[in-house]
Amino acid sequence: MKKILLAILLVFCLMANAQTPNFWHEKATGFTDADKTLNSISIVDANTIWANEFDFTNQDYTLKTFTRSTDAGETWTTGSINLEPIPADGSSIGLGISSISAASASTAWISVYPDSAGTGGIWNTIDNGVSWQKQTTTQFSDPASYTDFVHFWDANNGVALGDAVGDYFEIYTTNDGGATWNTASSPIATGDFSFFNGYAVSGDSVWVGTSLGGILKSTDKGLNWTFLTALPAGTDFIADRFTFSDTNKGLLLLVNTQKIYKTVDGGTTWTEVVSITNPNSYKTNLNYIPGTSTIIATSEASPNGSSYSTDDGVTWTTIDSSFHGESAFLNDTFGFSAGATAGTTGATTGGIYKFSGIPLKTASFDTNNQIAVYPNPTNGLLQINSKAYLVKEATVYDLLGKKVYSSKISASNNVSLDLKSLQTGIYTLKVTSDTGKSENIKIIKN
């Protein structure tokens, strides 16, 4: 019942005729019922993605279905989540799925919150979702237990967290894929609770929002936790709209007041960045593209839409006015946002948007367009022209962040790069000046 606090914030309103720019590409999740979306999206790598279904019209999280892609999100295959063993009442109808986290194309975990007859907990699959088994060494058996999320960093290391039982949050960790779960330390949490799927991760650090306006933080994959007072006392705040670019830099959104706060010390202190006055900013959910200053904002509430910021939330550009729910990003050219299905019997359309990056533009070290990269796209020869700075180094990374080209340069305003050896695809070019400033520019190799 406490989770309804989130639902109150969401007034769902599809805009059937909304147009989507070409860096959101609509794909079919495979769900055949209309008006369904995704509650949680887990990106394993540039090929494998898992997500679970959610009925946003009725705010129903008890759907026992998932969808999975192994071809970079181009096609999706659905499956049923059979919660074995069957709960005490002989059925699993009332049990709800609060999150999904995957480690490979075959292995994933879900967090399940209880109904009046059965307890929740953690279930996992190791056979592509064909069967699901409860991992019984996580307790979540107290009448007050409420499983909020599960997250795995890899096939072995994971954390599961639920609302406070007594004076402490219910937290478990595992280092053997969930074969055994151990109780983790928890700060005192009298009268406090967390929100399902309301967490953020960067590296080994994880942050969890709480109902009293605080943030739980762990820097060791959930083993030990501290309680951070996110904002000044009396601030109208439910800490479930926050995101981190790295272990230090993060943003937090106050949904009701549309104010954005930033932290540069991992959430210990927060300062206001901007108060959003434009109703078309679409900032219901925020997600940093990891390791960058770019944030994608999506909204499943009226008004629907998405927008982006490339300066850590100071200024925003509207993308579209389509329905966008939960989102997740691997890098600046690969990510997903939940859409809405428009299914009919035997057919389905939509359900998820694939992100291909913010449109290409000439980048600059400052606001005066001090550096240009051309031609872009390129057949191999790339020219860098800098008006006010000397270029010292140029490095190229692929979509997975692997360095595929690097050149040290004797400081020059005009630099030519020979990238003919690179395969056709999208890359990130990092240009570093003699003053130490750097610019990341998306390039396409034909």
C-alpha cells in the first residue's frame, strides 16, 4: 500500500500522434496486450537486455511476464515468470515484481513483494527464463517485509533490499549468485521505508531513496551502509528520482516542485541546480549516461515526453512528447526507454524505445565553437580544427568503452586522423587540448 505514493505522482496519458526523433527507435517488446509498459530494464551488455512487464493503466505490478533481447534490442522474446514454489494460498496471483536484474542471456533475478497470503523474496532463472526458483536464504518472511529491489553486478555479487522490519532495513548480499544470502548492516530506520526499484548504482556504490527524504548509501556492493540526509529538513521530498554519473557526481529531482539538486561528493551534500519552470521539460525520471555530463529525462506522467541535458542538468532540450517510462543506458549511444504497447490479438506494436545517441553536432571546448571535426560521418580520414586551443591528443573508443585508436600530437590547431582501419560503426572521439581540457564527440565511421 505504501508504494501507492509513487503512483499518485503519475497521471498516465498516451499521445497517439506524438512524433519521435530518429535517435529514439521504437521496437516491439512482444507483449500482445495493449497499454502495457516496462517496470524495470536490465542491460547486461551491448547485446543482452531483460525487462519485466507492467500495467500502467491499472498500476498493476503483479504481471508475471518478462521480455528479453539478445540482438542489441532489435527483437524481443517474451516469457512467463512461474514463481516456484507456489505460495501458501496455492497461487502467486497477488505477488508483485518490483525489479529485474540480469547477468547474462541465461541468468536473471527478480525481486518479489508479498500479498496477504504469501511472502516475497528473490527468484532467479538460469535457463533463459524457462523456469524460476526462489532463493530461500533471503528471508523477507516477516509480515512487515517488503522486497524493493535486487541488483547484481555480475554472476556472483548481488544485493537485495526491502523496507524496514522493526528499526532496520532488511538487506542481504551474496557473492555466489544467490545460493546463499547474508544479512548486511543497516542504519536505524524507525518509521522509514524505501521504494520499489528506487535505487541507483555506479561502480561498487549503490544509493537507495527513503520516505523520510534520506538516501541509504553503500560503497562496497551492499555490505555496509550509511544514512545520508539528502536535503534540508522540511523539504518536500521523496527520494526516488535520482541518478549518478559516477561515484561522486549525481542529480536528484523533486517531482512536486520540479527542482533539481546536484552532488559532487557521492550524495553527502546537495545544492540546487535549477528550478524547472517549463512544463515541457518532461523530468519525471532522470538517468545519467554513465561517466558523462549527459542526462536523459523521461516522463510517463502528463505531459508525456523526453528531454536531455549535456551540462549536468543546467539546460534542457526537448526530444519528443511520447510516453516514456523506465529507462536505462549503457553508454552515450546505447540505451532503452519503456514505451507503451499498442497490441491486438496476434500482433503487437511498440513497447520500448531504443536509444542511438543525441544527434551529431559540431562540438566545442567552450560556447564559441572552438573545435570542429569533419567530415562526420567519415570514410576514414578525419580532420580536427581548433580555433583557440592546441590539440595534444586524440583517442577513439568503441561503444563498449574500449580504446581502439590513440594518437599523441605535437600541439597543433589542425590535425588529421587516419581511421580507415576501424570497422563501420559509431565511436566516441576524445580530443584533449594543451590546457588539459577535453571534448567527447560522437563520430560515425562508414
